[in-house]
Amino acid sequence: MERSDSAGIPISTALAPLWGPGEGWTVEDEPLVRIGNIGGPPEYLLDWVVGAVRLSRGDIVVGEMMSGELRRFDRDGTFVWRAAGRGEGPGEHLELSFLGSLPGDSVVTFDHRNNRLQVFGPDGGVSRTVPMESPWPGFRATDVIGLSERHLVMTFSDYRGEMPVGVVRWPGVGIATYSLDDGSMRELMAVPGGEQHIQRYSSGQVGYTAYEFGKGPRWAVMPGRLAVVDTEFFSIRSVSLDDGSTTAILRRNDPVLEVTSEHVDAFLESMVRRNIEYGGYSREEAEASIPSWRELPMAPTLPVLESIRLDAAGNLWVEPYSPPGTPVPPFDVYSADGAWLGTVAMPPRLELGIVGLEIGEDYVLGVWHGEQDVEQVRMYRLRK
């Protein structure tokens, strides 16, 4: 169903998928390319991958968050070069948080802690280092969320005014584009930040507590277009990167679901596993913390979705919300004009995390996690 609001913006309400049984797109089970293993040469050992991009001839560049390294592999997954590293000097990163590809097989990175952009050439050499300034007083650059040709789409946190307390949508988020050609920045829009719980103690200190099942903004970028949604309601806006105007809205009228005891138990079990895997705790030690974790502030309802992606053709991929520790459900796919096409399942253990997915015309590129902390970058064929 489609209608327009008073401003003439098309509003589509998704009612049912168009694909019937046996129709639609599929992602093959076996990967076309695997990068990363345990016990091999060090250049193939991956840890904390934050991004992976495919270049013009099929080569793949991988970026690691904590090491700050970039590594290039050919289209078969064979190592070519490694560059960058951890630090504050030119070509180094303290916390690599974004990796994107540019025309000519250069790549651009954003370093959250060094608060700067860097451009690396096809040989891995750094060609530009750009400190990031906010277009708004009282804002700080937070991250790069996508690329539109040679414009970076960036988020900025709004720290103006007095810090609120309680369950709050703070700090707010400003979105802007930055031109790599002339350094100009264009403000696009502002959205509420993610929910968190903030306490102010009598000592004057402030405590931040994660707000499980909290709501917040999600976004996806393709050339010329930004998709943005708040996970409190299923209403996804398509926004022009030229002027920040809303060009279309996609909605679904699914009911908001309450958080149940099963959801809380799944969250607590995920906390146990996290402390065992990353904190070095025994199961008994981790489970001893369950009573205190159960008292953490939690939202009464579930987010309406987990994440969104835009593929190379402009189709919108929506990842339904799934409780912590549960398998990723199939994505709902919508065409560029808002039609609900159907669902596409991803291969098992292709976890999204902070890296997300790169969805091309005929491939899906992501990060796969196996046993014994094996981390791989994998590319799968997408059949339409």
C-alpha cells in the first residue's frame, strides 16, 4: 500500500512479501573466498576485524580495529600486503572504526580515538591525513557510517547543555557529509541518540549503564542516499544526501513486543558466555554475577529491528531483532521503491557485529566467527 503525506512524500506500508514459496534470492552455503585461519602465517591471523571492502578487480582489503592494520588479499584470498598499524603517527590508528573503498582502489579509514581520516593508496601507502572538525559547536565526530562516491557520511555526538540523568536518549546525533575533494561539510539532519542509563552520584561522578533492549538510530548509505530509522518504530526514511530532504518512507504496522523472561534469560546467558570467552572467567565465576546483572535497567519492549543495509542496487535489507546469543534470522528485503520482496537467509555464523555486511550485485562480504576464536573474512555468492 502506498500513499503520500501532506508534503507529497511517498509512504509505503509493507503488508506481505511478493516472493512465493521457492522464489526469491539465496546466498550459497559455501564461500567463494575465505581469508583467515589459525596456525598459519601471521598475515592470515585475523582479530577484531572492523571492515572488509572489495576493490575493482576483486581484491579485498581488511581492517583490524585494535591493531590498526590494513591487509590486502587478492581475489583468491592470497596475501598481498599489510600497511598501517597501531599508533598516532601518519598511517597509524589508535582505534580503527571505519574502512571504505574509493575510486582507483584507494581506501579511506576513520580513527575514532585519533579523530581523523586517512587515505591509503592501492599499494598501502598513506597519502592523506585529515584531522576531523565538527560543523557544530559542542559536537564531536563519532564515526563514518558510509561513503557516497567521494563524500563520507559522518555522525557527530551532541554534548551541548547539561548532561541528563535516568534513561535518556543522549547524546543526540548530527549527520553530515564531508567532501574528500575540497574538505567542505554539509549538515544533513539531527536524530535522537541511543537509549542509555545515566546516574549522577553524590560525589559528583557520573555512571553510564548500558540499557539492554534500548532503542536507538540505525542507518545505511549508498551513493546519493541515506536510509535512517529509529528502532522504536518501523518507519525507515530515505534521505537525499544532496540536501537532507526525505524522499520516501517505508513502514510496517507490526505490534511492538514486550520483553519476556525468556529474553532476559537469553541476555544473561550471553553475558556469561562473554565473560568466559573474553574475561577469562570460569562458568561458575561468571554465573555468580547473574543476580547483579538481573538488576540492570532494561527496556520493557524489544527494538523493532536490529539493523539495516543498502545493497549496490538500492534494495533495503532489514535484519529483524533477535535476542542476544540467538542465530541471526533471515533478512527482509525491500526494493528501491518500497515493495517487500521477501526474505534472504545468511550463512550460519556470519555474525554482523560492528562490521556489518557489504552486499554487492552478486555477492555478500562479511565476517565469520568459528570455533576457537577463528575469525575469517568470507565472500558468498548471492543468486538472484
